[in-house]
Amino acid sequence: MTWTHLLAFNLTLLAAMAAPGPALLYALRQSIAGGFRTGFATGIGLGLMAACWTGAALLGLEVIFSLFPFAYGAMKLAGALYLMWIAWGLWRDARKPVSDSARPGANAFLGGLLVNLLNPKSVLFAASVLVVIFPADMGLGVKALIVANHFLVEVTVYGLFAALLSTAPARAGYLRAKPVIDRVAAALLGALGLRLLLSR
């Protein structure tokens, strides 16, 4: 592996993170609603699980999903239901104060962890990217470096989002439009969950 492989992986990862999806949407909403600590803790949970999926892909977990489709289906079902549960909570609590609607501290980390844990498509995406970018004959040390790099990139990006969106102007704007923003976020997360549930 050379630095160009790692650069290509990081650019692909950044492009994937920028695409609207449950992880990004959840992290952004948590940062605006709960402030920097909540947003950063959410990002650490998201990043840790995403890096674990990359590690799993490097170790061949996608082969297990291919051999045992029911395992993939079960995780997909759980992920879809979890996203719809988050969406329902956001919709229900749209008019509640911010302190009642954001998941603080350890709950923020756990929420981020679960959002990416219950998305088996992450490991399939990681597997396809890794096969295209990296050589096949990598040792465990190189694979560990890739996983650590992935975690660092995710935490850095979500940390920057949290810092930007927890500023006073961003928070004031959110508070003014909280019911609308939360219900739009709920609708999008619910739609993503439904799409995951119905996709093949």
C-alpha cells in the first residue's frame, strides 16, 4: 500500500460522508440541537462503528453476508426499524424544548453507534471500495492502519460539523424553526428507513 491508495480512500470516504444519509442527518441534527459535546459524541459513535465496518470488510465479513443472506436481512430490518423509531421520536417531540429532544453525553455516542451498526450496507460499500482501491496482499498492520485512518477522518469531519453547527447563530436559527426542522428531519429519516426496509 502507498500513500496514494490512502488518499484515494479518504477522498472516496469524504464524498460518501457528504451524501445525505441517516448518519450525516443524525449528526447534523444532534449538533444543532445539543451543542458541540453532543454532536461530537454522536460523531465519535458514528465514526467508530463505520471504522469497525471497514475492519469487518477487510476481514471478509461481506462473504458471510453472501453465504447467509438471512443475517444481512435481519440487520437490514433492525436498521430500518431503528431509523423509523428515531424519526417517530423526532416528529413526536418537535415542539418540546431542545433539552428534551437531543440525546446528550453517552446517549449521543450510543445513538451514533447504533445508527451505523444497524446499517449492513456500510460493510458492503466498504468492501467494494476497498477492493477497488487497495491491493489484495495487505498484512494485518496495514489493515489496522486503514481502519484507524477511517476513524480519524470520520471523527474529524463530524467534529468540524459539530463546531460549526453549535455556534450561537446556528443554534438560534434552529430554535426559531425547531418544529419544522425536526419534522423535516423525521420525514427524511423515516423515508430512509422505509427505503432500507423495502430495498433488495
